[in-house]
Amino acid sequence: MKASEDGLRAAVLQRLAMLDQLAEHGTPESLLPLARTELHRLADGWRLLLAVHEPDTDGRCRACPARLRRRRWPCRLWTMAYDHLINDGDPPSRGRGPLRRRAR
């Protein structure tokens, strides 16, 4: 990894660690303003990631590497989003769940 990539990675991981620390030990007075800002940022970030991973006309993810594109949508990122945002970290059941849809 290049030094600039190391710095970017370190900055992101440091920010996440700081948020974890505040969530664990922050006072209610300090958490409310932070939560308002960070929840919007996190939702915007998920939306951006998910938009990039929308299916193409063949029902394959446009962003996933070629070896993963053989699978039909939803891709791993959409499944992970569902697990973390809807399913509280539990993997969704296989088959026709809320993310399964036919390609148009």
C-alpha cells in the first residue's frame, strides 16, 4: 500500500474507533448532537455504496469484481447492508427474501 493509502485507511479507522469510543463512554449531552450528524453521514454513505452496487440489465452487480458478477443480484454488499441495517447482523434466509427480485 502507498503512504497516502495508509494515511487514508488510518484516518477512516481512527474515526470509526472514535465513534465506537463515544458510543461506549459518551455522555447523553455529547451524543445527541454527534448522533444527528453521524446518522446522516452513515445513511448517505450506505446510499452511495448501494447505488454503485445496483444491478445492471442482466441482473448482475455493476461494481463487484468479475468473479462475483456471475451471481445474480443482490450482491454481497446489498446482502451485508440488509444484515446490518434490517436483520441486526443475522444473515437473511436464502430464497425469495426482500432483496430477491427479478431482473427487468
